[in-house]
Amino acid sequence: MGRNIYEAFTQDPLCQAVEAAYQAGIVVVVAAGNDGRDNTFSSLGYATISAPGNDPFVITVGAMKTNGTTTATDDTIASYSSKGPSLVDLVVKPDLVAPGNMVASLRVAGSTLDQEFPGNRVFGTNTSRAAYMTLNGTSMATPVVAGAAALLIQQNPSMTPDQVKGLLMATANKSFPVSSIAVDPTTGISYLAYYDIFTVGAGYLNIMGAINTNKNLPPGTCPSPIASFNAATGAITIQNVTLAQSVAWGDSVAWGDSVAWGDSVAWGDGSVFGASVMLKKTNVAIAIAAPLTHSNTPGFTAIWKSSTSPATATPGAASISGIGEK
């Protein structure tokens, strides 16, 4: 489930509900949303993360396309996958991405989706009855990450939600192209996507990498960091700030020296998201270079209305069906 963001995550009842679950020791995995194509405010789909995916303590997941192959080398981002930063709080989201396009899922005969998209039914050996149907969306990518989390906890039952999140982010595949183009099969419209931190987060889910690294895990918390914008220089930075405003956790939560998963552990060093998209680490910030360096970058005039907050207008309601691409 998800909805538009109208308030800070500390005030949002959905965010506080998932945060309470997280505080109780539950790994909460949330879909980023399917508004990545929304260019209503000339934002190129940025700042379209849905609530409660804007909560810094959950694992927020974007969708990738497998492009019909079993290898990950040709996978690309789904153009509809919502991008960060989150409205109001500017939380860096999604946290990572996973396969979520053209996924065969259980079919509920007679349901709304089943009736609206009969062509999505998948027939097996029984050609008279389809038990599955193909679906697209970040809601399909989310259970892939939830399954990975379950495998980690099965292997190491003492893992905390923060350790699960940090490990999945740290081991995520960080090799991406600079950009890709997706085509809507119905409208023929092309969508250009960059593989920056607001599009793919810390990288592409690597389940075996996480399982093989599941040892000697550090304690501490792993909240998603906060983005900030310098109006004078046009630079976007990711800051290790203390989330003192959090209702559930208060001053004890920080992305920095007191957090083992902070610094560059989860994001990696040097060239993370392709040859021209770099994350440069400093003591307190990660500066984003091309293509998201300057405020006049297409799409960012609608997001960065000031140095402290994004545009107040919210994107349209997320579509729950009919999303697909070549």
C-alpha cells in the first residue's frame, strides 16, 4: 500500500506505524511507488516516493526490468519506478532496487486486475485455467527483497532490522549504465532514466552476496540519510545528520560516526553508479556529481524550490495497474 506524501514522516500515521513495527524488531520492506514517469511539475519523476516509503527506517524498494533474460547484466531500471528524494523531509530513497517488471504472480480469478488485463494471464500445462498472471510495479519488487531478508534471518536469527537493511544495501550490485531508455508499449512514449542515488539507491539486490557476507555484522542503526541542496552552488549533498525529530527514536539515531553502517559502507566508494555518476565521500557528506549536480538540471527546478524544502505540490495518485514497458 502507499499514498502521496503530505507531511513529515514524523507526523505521517503510515510512517509511524511501520516505524513502530521496526522498533519491535520487524524488518519492514516498502514499495517505492509507481510514479517515476510523472512529469507533471517538470521533475522527470523525481520526488515521487510514496508514503510510507519515505520513512528512513524501512527498506524502500524500486523496480528493475530483467528484459526477459536470466542474467542481470542487461537489466535496466523500470521507468515507472518512483524516485527520491522524498517530499518534505528529503530522505534519500529508494534504498535499493530489485526485479519487479513482468513478474508472474498468483492470479485471483474474477478480481479487478484479472478482468481488466486478461492478456496478462499465464497458462501452464493446464491450458483451460490460468493460475498466474503477469504484473509490473515496485509492489512486485518489494517481496523479492522481503524474501532476501527472510533468508538472512533464517541464516542468522539474531539479526536486527538495521543489520538486514545495511547488509542488503552494502552488498547490492553497484554496477550500472549511465542511463537507459524505456518505451511504453501502448503509447510509444520513451522515458530516459539516469542511474543516480535517487533512482537506484545503494544498488541492485544481490541475495547471494548478502548471504555470503552475513557474518561479524556491526550493531547500530541504519536510517536512510537526508539530501540537501545548496542554492548558491547548485550542489546536492547527502548528509550524515542526526534524525532528532523522529518520534520513535529521537536523538539516538544518526547516520554518522555512531552508526556502524554509516559513512560509505552501504553506498560503496568511488565510482558507484556508472562511469560518470560518482559518489565522492567526505567526513559529513556525499556529493553527487553528474548528472545531478546543478539546480538547472532538467527536472530539478520543480523539486528544489528552496534550500530547505522541495516543491509543496504533490504528484498524482499512483496507478496500481496497467503499467508495463518494452
